[in-house]
Amino acid sequence: MEQAIEQATGVEGLLQKRPLIISGPCSAETEEQVVQTATRLAATGKVDILRAGIWKPRTRPGSFEGIGTKGLPWLQQAKKASGLPVAVEVATGKQVEDALHFDVDVLWIGARTTVNPFSVQEVADALKGVDVPVLIKNPINPDLELWIGAVERVAKAGIRNIGLIHRGFSSYGNTEYRNAPMWHLAIEMKRRNPDMLLINDPSHICGRRDILMDVAQKAIDLDFDGLIIESHIDPDNAWSDAKQQITPEKLGEMISSIIWRKEDI
Ligand code: PEP
Ligand code: MN
């Protein structure tokens, strides 16, 4: 796969490439892990942006809740070593300030934050006067209005470069997917925001490695603009979301074996 559009620079350019591929660990764990993941991802030549969770909104207490601000300099190192811009999840105003202070290039709002207008507003307020791209995940429940509301709050704060991440919707009990894709909701969101980037997050939809490729391919067949997929240098021993992560090299193979749209090749 060759780059459809030359990698542009600057805030406008960061989300412009098609397909846009974001990858990296669910959570930043150690400096070595972050830097190694970044350089191995960059070596595949298939990845545009490095992702890493610094503050982790875990469903229940007691599990790893993120390395916190001390991980942000690791991302600076990873960026220097790999040349990849970096993306981090933010859920509070303070996290926005800290991330920007450490040169994070792209911010994203997680599914557990999109459900809460107070939190989204707090993040939006911290973004006023800042020119940074923001990706907004769908809320964990299948409520399109909440997703749209979050987009509106961020847009009203003056953010021009907004993208959407479809990560599926939670339901009770054991199901095939960790989060049901409910593709029609993502398609409807794109219909209402035709000019906005829409990328798919197979990792959080699947919750497991074996069906990642099928979901990623389906998203591309449905005309999504790109993918965000978790990767880790030692997936089985990841501190969060171990079952769904893949090595950087597997990620590279997966991106290579996806059948892309003609205009992307
Ligand atoms: C994540 O991206 O690691 C994450 C916590 O995702 P979500 O907000 O989709 O659950
Ligand atoms: Mn995760």
C-alpha cells in the first residue's frame, strides 16, 4: 500500500492521510515498551500516528489505571525515536493541559467520557484557544445524540480538526464481540458529518485477536477512513487489554493483507 496522500505537516495535515492508521499500546507501561513499540511500528512503514493510554478509565477499580503524567516524557522519546506523531486519551481539563505541555499531537476522548456531557465540556473548555486535532470515540451505549453532542461541544470550543472513532457499543453478558459494532450507527454518524474523518477501532470492538482482521476489513469495505488498532511488544503480558493486542510486526502484516479501496492503493 502506498500513501494515497503525501503526509502533510501541521495540525491540518495530521488527520489527512487515507487510510489513516493509528497504532500503539492500550497503555504506556514503561519507557522501553513505549519507545520499542513506536520504533517497531515505524519500521513497518504502515503507521501514521502512535497511540498510548496514559490515564486509563478502567471499568472497575483495582486494575492498572494508567502510568499517569510521568509517562508523557516517554512519548516525547518515542516520537523522537520513531518520527511518529503521538495521540493520547484525555478525560479532564488537567489531562489536556498536561498532554499539550508534553507536545502530544492528537488528543482523543474515550467512550466512557463521551457519555458524560460535564466531562466533555470540561475537556472542551481546556481546548479553547488550542489548535490540536481531537478524535471522539462513540459513547459506550448506542446513543448517537451523545456522540453528536460531544462533537458539538468540542467544535464550539474552536477545534477545527475533529475525527470520529467507532469502537462499538457495550451490552450485557458474553457476546461474540466485546462491543457490538452496530455498523449502521457509525454509518449514520458519517452521513450526518460527511466531511469528518471516521476511523474504526477493531481492538475494542473485538476484545480478542482472532477476529480483528475481519472487523478491520469490514470497516474498509464500508468506506471508513482508517483504523486505530492496539499493538504491544509482548501482547500476552500487557497491563491492560492483553487479549486484543498484537505485535507491531503482526500489525504491519494485517495492514498489508487488508484489501484496500482502489483509491488508497
Ligand atoms: C482505549 O482506547 O484503550 C480505550 C480505553 O478505549 P474505549 O474508550 O474505546 O473503551
Ligand atoms: Mn484498550
